[in-house]
Amino acid sequence: MDINKIWFSDEADFYLHGFVNRQNFRIWGTENPHYLMERPLHPDYLTVWMAVSGCGVIKPFFFYDTVTGERYQSMLENGFFPEAYRRGLIDEFCFQQDGASPHRTREVKNCIRSRFHDRVIGLGFTSDEGREIVWPPHSPDLNPCDFALWGMMKDHVYRAQPESLFSLKNAIESYVNLLDGPMLERIMAKEVSHFQ
């Protein structure tokens, strides 16, 4: 399997005031730092979905509300698939996604399978031979979006201190425009080392 011919996909929440999910933020020390961070009860945020491969990045797609199976399928059919087809990056490519509930509805599975056939890596997908190519749960080190892209992007975006969802969206899009071939090659080279 050519690592450069896998579309690695993922989504991340970008909170307007730089709130970072505690689950991804740890403080290690010999003493309790008594760290307290105040934040609004319901902060404004965008959910951003992207796909990255060794051949490039498909522009980010934004969800302003909860990601449902219907919204996810609509984004794939009206955004990702047309762009990947236009660039000739569907045939011989695999598609990877995590096991989030919206990704596993029957309609979404059929939609993805109709384009990628048995070249899907994800929970609940089986190949023509009946084998399931499951993306291991809780394995952020295997997806370049998790181990590289989101962290670099959030560092860049929050440095600009966006004041509105519109400016947050613009900052995200401007960062994606900075992603070039050499940066993707470095990210994918790290990805290859995880499979060896």
C-alpha cells in the first residue's frame, strides 16, 4: 500500500477563544500546579474537516453545528468527492476515517463505498473478501491530521487571536494555503515511519 495514496481524514473543533479540549492537554509535574482556566459554558466554535495525502490537501470544510451523518455525507458528496475527482485523486486511493458515529451510518458507508469500493480504512467497512480494514481505536499517532496538522494549525490560527467565527474561518483557510509540497512530504515521511 502506497502511503501517499491514502486520504487521511479527520475533524477538529476550533473554539473562538482558543479553548483546547482538556482530553488533549496534560500537565506533568511533581507538584499540583493548581491551574485554573476560565471559559464560557457554551463557547463559539467551528468543526473543521480535512483530508490530507502525499498528493495534497483537500480544502477544509466547516460545520457550524453538530456533525450528523446527513451533514457529513453532504460534505463528502458536494465537497470532497468533486474536488478529489477534479484532481484525479480517487482511483487507486484509499480513504481513511475514524469511527465517529456520523461516519458509520449506512448511507455514509454506501456513499464512500460507491467511490472507494473496498479501499476504505475505517470501523465497519469490509473489503470484497469480507476482511475489515479497521483503523485502530485511540491511535492518534497514525493519522497525520492528529499528530501534526491540527497542532500546527491551531498554533498558527490562535496566534492571530481571531475575534469572530468569520475571522477564525479565514485564519484556518489562510493556514491551509500555506501547506506546500515539502511540508506534506515531511508529514507523510513521519507517517511512513509509523507503519514500518
